[in-house]
Amino acid sequence: MRVTLNMSSSVISIHRVEGVISAQPHRPEPCSRASATLDGPGSRITRPFKQRSNPTTPTPALYSYALLTMLWSSIALKCAAIAIANDGAQAVFAQTWPTVPPSKAVGRLPALGWNSWNAYRCDVSDAKVLAAANSFVSLGLKDAGYQYVNIDDCWSLRSRSSSTGRIEPDPVKFPKGIVGTAQAVHALGLKIGIYSDAGTLTCAGYPGSLGREQLDATTFSDWGIDYLKYDNCNVPSNWTDSANPPGGDWYNSNSAIRFRLMTAALANVPRTIEYDICIWGQARVWTWGARVGHSWRMTGDSTPDWAYLSRAIAFNVQYLKSVDFFAHNDMDMMEIGNGNLNIQEQRTHFAVWAFMKSPILLGTNLAQLTSAELAIIKNKELLAFSQDTTIGTPAMNFTVPGAPVTSPPEYYAGTSSKGVHVFIINTQNSTATKSFALSSVAGLSASKTYRFHDMWTGQDLSGTVAGNARFSVSVAAHDTVAYLVVPVA
């Protein structure tokens, strides 16, 4: 038996010697013509067919029955057909999904920047975005390495253009369009980010990009966008995951496929765009995120309180092995400057995001930051650990025999191009002495002597510590100490 697929932007026909079966395509872009010879009934279907409940929403059905594959011309997607060739049984259309990886031209290190949501929610505007960009320059944040100025939800009109289908900026909030804002940000030597959603609507009810991935990626590229935060709201039921995906591989889950579609679309535009998967830690994203984007959210939305910090750290610490160059667990936007965190908690917030190599996207009105808060977010040594170009892995928690078990863990060690670092969080509600044997830390030798360099102050502590001895320090409640441990003999 021979099966030929004739594919256009409106109809896909599967021709068989016994007859013709037609179906609508699952994507608006045309597939190229293809044909294949079937081997008979020896193959099998690995997932049942799902009929689309909404003709405007693509259906996440996967098949492998006598799979026919070919390149999807515009965004490297594949189209496939399945024929059941047993005594004239029916043929069914399906498609395999894109496996295009994210760009390696961007996203090697954790993103440093600012995002509008925590500060302004839906009250975002060109004026507020440009105020943040100008603050990057005037406050020395640009010189410290911060570069992305990102617009979150609510920037568009409620409906797409009736003539072009494109998402349109709200002309009241952005009177010069996103293009005008982007040009002003770029003129400062900075980069700009935008927000969309892998659902039918954004979290605030504005147009989402599901089913419009290529059009929206092209629009963002045309506007000069450098970064995309892609959220996870308003997902049609046929795109959700009610059980484990085929073979237990979450890369092939409906959730991952929604984000993979945008990866392929971004690969097909002339502008390089960094891609953050805002999936809130769902669908075991840490197992497939690096194959789809540059960073991926591990939590729900942040709040400016110690309870959130504790939960985010405790969850993320379980999956730090997923972090390396081009691959970053995103612990969500920073809450420094937003009111409910004391200075010790803000130090912990920043230090942990830095040593776990999460993106650091500030989320406040930058003009209102205190000098103490600015000193935290501009700390050169913690930023250097985060942005190390030689070693991409984060600090990991280590076990201290005899120490109480806490959630999150309190003791961490990691390596940078400068050497071995130790970080200690005091999770208790009062000042406490923290102590560990240097022999507990990978990379330290019992036969050597060390000095401890305080990464917060940039100064060495007095004295030295033998490699076979213990180090002790008093740590304020909810504070974090950070050291570079330097061999001296």
C-alpha cells in the first residue's frame, strides 16, 4: 500500500487505493508534500487519537503507527500520517512535534534584569519601563551586569488585529508601540523583554499565543524583542496532562509540547530571543527545560515574605543537578524593595538566587531602593559567582553530621573560577551559631590551611582554619553568610 499526503494551509488529504480521507491541519502553516510506503499491520499506535474540540486550537495527539515524517517548512515542525493497513482499515492524520533546541547564541548564563510585574502588575506603561531602564544606568546596575528590562502581562489590547491577526500594544500604555519602547531601551545599551502565554489567553486575560506561535514570534522579532517570558495560564483541557506522558518522558507531555512549539517558532525568526518557560514547576520541567528554553520557572508567583523564600529554596534545592550553562531553574522575580522582607531576608533572597544560579530579575520601583538594598543587588562577588563563565553549576547543599535537619537545608558549597565557596543560611527565627567541618566540603583538603574571605564585605576574616578543623560563625535570623575559602598553605 502507498499513502500520499497532499497538504495545504486548509486541507490535508490522505489518499489510499481504496479511497480518500480528509482532515483539517493541526497548524495554520502549510506542510510540504510527502509520501511513504507502509509496511502493513505490524506497527502499533502508542496514543489514542484525540479529536479537536475546538477547530482553532491544535490538538496534542501523538502517534507512531507507520509514522511518516517530513520537515515542516516554516518552523522545522514535522508532519506525519498514520495508516492502518489491515484489510482496508481507516487511515488517520496526526503529527509529531518540533524537537528544535533553544538557541545557543544567548542564555548561557542566568539572566540579570528587571521585570514590571511585582512592581506594577497591570499598571505597566512605556514611562515606567523606561524609568527602570534609566535607573539601570543611573544606579550603576547596568555596570554591575544587569541588562534585561522586561515587560510583563497587560501590555496589549484585549483583542488581536482584525486585519493582521497580530497582538497589538495598548496605545494608551505604549503610545509609540513596543517598537518605540524597544528602541529607547536599546539606545541605553540594554535589552528588552516581552510577555506572552502558552494558552489561549494570558493570566490577566489578554491574547495568548497558543496556535499563533509563529505569528507572535515574528511580531516580537520585528519589534526588536530580546527576551520572552512565556506563561502557562488558560490552557485548553485537551492541552493539559491528566497522567504520565507516553513512556514517562515529560518532554513528550502536552505541557512540554505547548512550549516546544514556541521554541521552534523562535528558531525561525531573524532575531535571537532568550526564552523563559513560566510553567510554575509543573510537568517535571527540570527534566526537559534545557531542551526547550534557557530557564524555567520552578514555583508559583513570588511574594515578599520569608515563607515564600523558604518554600522556593526548599523545592529548588531538590533539582539543582538540572542547572548548568544554558539551563537555569528560575525561582521567580526578586522581591527586594517590596516591603515585607527585612535586610537579612533580602540578603538571603539575593544570595540564594545567585548561588543557585537562578535568573535574577528585579521586581520593584528601582528609584525607591535604599542604599542597603542597592548594595545587596550590586554585590560584585555574588554576581561573579552567578555569572561565572568557567563553571556553570550551582552551589549544592552538603551534610553536616550532628546538625539539625532543616527545610530548606542550611549548608551549601560550590566552585567558581576563583575556588571553593561556602554559603550558610540561618533558617531559624533567632541568631544562631553555625558550624561545620571543612572535611565536609568537597574540594577542601584536610592537609591544607585556609582563610575565609567574606563575599559580602570583600574582606578576609582574621586568622586561618586548618583543613582538619571546624569553622563556626554566628548568623542572624534568616540571614545568609557567603565565603570564598582560600588555601594559604
